[in-house]
Amino acid sequence: MDLELFLDSLGNLGALLSVALEQVQDARDEFILNANEKQFGSLEHSATEVRFCSEQFERQFNRIEYLVAKRLSMCDCCTKQAQVFPHSQAPKS
């Protein structure tokens, strides 16, 4: 996958979620007052799907953060090692 496409997709997702959240907040009270039983059922179904997706995204972002931290700590270690040991004297792993 193209890395820029990945970043663009995350940015688009953030914008979409922001707009959706704003719409939910704006319509919430009116929905509660005026919705019928069938619409409440649809709300429950949609809320379940959104919660499931949110949990999946949370897991993915936690994994990404872990892997980024791991990579940065490895790079930081390599950078410090390179500063302490010139390339010709760097210890072999």
C-alpha cells in the first residue's frame, strides 16, 4: 500500500468521523423525542456496528503506536550506538 494513501485515508477517516459526530450531536435530542420503535431498533443496530468498528480501530491504533515506539527506540539505540562507536569499531550483533 502506498504510504501517502494510508495517511490520506486516516485523514479522511478523521474528517468523516468528525462530521458524523457533529451530526449525531445535533440530531440526538430530536431523535429521542420523535423516533418510532422501528427507528429505535435501527439506532441500536447502527450503534452496535459503530462501537464494534471503534473497538477495532482502537486495537489497530494501539498496535501502530506500539510498533512506532518500538521502531523509534530501535532507531534511537542505533543512533546512540553509532555516535558512541564509529562505524569501523561498531560492535557486531
